[in-house]
Amino acid sequence: MPIEIKELHIKVNVEEPSPERSRSRPGRRPPQATGDRDNLVDLCVEKVLEVLKQKNRR
């Protein structure tokens, strides 16, 4: 008998690296420019809204 998962809760904590941590790790990329970050946030918001719209259609 298959199991159906109706809800899945995921919690993630994201922290900005402190300046002393970023210096200690060579090879890490510098933080993205503000414009790039804004574009990424906009894309994520669009995807979330699409998923919510599809969920409401059901």
C-alpha cells in the first residue's frame, strides 16, 4: 500500500558569513551584487506564487 505525504514542513536557517569567516576560507565566492540578489528573490517569489495558484486550483 503506497503512502501519500500531504504536507511537508522544511525549516532552514540561513546566515550571512561574517567577515572573519570569509577570509579564513579561500576559494569562496564574494557575495552577489544587490541587483543579482533582487532578481533571484523576484524569481523565487514568482515560482512560489505559481505553486500556490496551482494548489488553489485543486
